[in-house]
Amino acid sequence: TEEACILRERVEKALDKVRVALQAHGGDVELVGIDGNVVRVKLTGACIGCPFSMMTLKNGVERALKEEIPEIERVEAE
């Protein structure tokens, strides 16, 4: 639907802002999908196996997405 496409676009734009910080540390984030108000992402690069990756996911990625898109309930890692 058009609504889903617009939401995906908004999520990608918000992720672009987070990517800058992740890429500076050798990591990255990919959008896997959106189920309702839950965003599924995959942390890649240096994020794989990093002991701080779940903290990055919740305190970095999830917080940034919720600030930009208040209807997002949570972000999950794949």
C-alpha cells in the first residue's frame, strides 16, 4: 500500500542518520522489514559479535527511529 511505502521511506531516512555513527565504527544497519509498528533490522560489519550491539540497537537505532517516527513501537534485530 502507499501508506506502507511512505512508512518504509521514513524508516530508511531515519536509519540513514544512524548509519553515519555506525559506519564510523565499522558497522552498519540494514532494514529487513516492517510488521505493523515493529521494525526489523540487521546489524552488519563490526556490529556482528560486538558485545555492545544490543545496546546500540536499543539506545541508538530504536531511539532514533522512535524520535523520527513516534508510531514505531520497537526495533528488533534479525
